Amino acid sequence: MGVEGSHCGRIKDVYFDDSTWRVTHLVLSIEPRHFGQKQVLLKPEMVDSISDAGIVALRLKFDEMEKLPLASSVLPVCKQYASFAFSSPGARLFARGVIGSDPHLRSARAVSNYRINVAGEFGGTLADFLLDDENFEIRYLAVEQVIERKKVCFHVLPQSVERFTWATQRVFLRELQPVRLESDSASAEVLTAA
């Protein structure tokens, strides 16, 4: 992660809306030598480019980094529920602030490794997300299955997701339709068994 040509931190998480599949925030753990140890939120519009090596260049100056909101100012669903689960004397005050929170805001880090459920059957594990770095939309979900002690990875469209459940850590799919990734075009081809 770079600002004005200098390293400023690492992306620790990606928050996305599970109804639109758009990335809403990048959680950046910023370099403590420059800014002190903290995590802040970046909007996708603040990203200038992403290199093939995974280096993210930002459209920010160093003085603008200090004004970014703290990551704790926006709570994805997992943190909303966790705050209720680990109630404390101050939880009631905190709960009032969470009431207006977005029920569709998810943490990619939190839902990774959720079990895939298709019509009541185990369909694998959510392994990763593939996103379009131009419009910051999640294009594919990577699913891993272990078949005869071999790990198999395939991709499904996010539109096949019916819902996420935090309590059981599951992703419910309407159907399990693997797709072939198209590297040069925006379309995906559905794979069918011959």
C-alpha cells in the first residue's frame, strides 16, 4: 500500500455489501512509524491502481492519511453480533449505536472459511473472493472441496448466494453451479457436467 510513492501499510480486510457485491471499504493497517499503530478505512475511490505484484497505490497525500476514519467506526455484521455475544456492562450503550448498522455489510476475512450449504448438503468451504479492481465489485467466490483427500477449487457467481449466517458460519447457495473464469471479458461461462 503506497502513498506518494512510500509504503504506508497493509490491507487487512475488505468490507462488502452482500446484496450488491460491491466493496464498500478497505481496512488498512497503517505504518506505525508514520502514523502510529491503528487501522483505518479506505473507500475504493481512494485507490489509484493495483499492480500485478499486489501493490496498491492510493490517491491520497500523507496528511490526508491522518484524517481517515478508524476501522472501528463501521461494523460489519460479524462485529455487530460479536459485540452482543460478548456483552459487557457497556453493551447496552453500544447496542444503541449498532441499531442503525447495515445488515448487509460483511467482512471478507470473517466469512472466509464459512461452510457452503446447498439444499441442506455440504458443498465445500468459501476460500476466497475475486474482484474486479476497476469497479470494486466481487465477481466470483472461490470454493474449496476435499474429494478423496485431494483439494479441488472452483468458482461460483456471488448471485448464487441466498444468505450468510453468522451464528452457524455458513453460506447458503441457491445452487452450486461452477463457472469458468474469463480473464479478458466480463462474462462467465457456466460449467455443466457432460
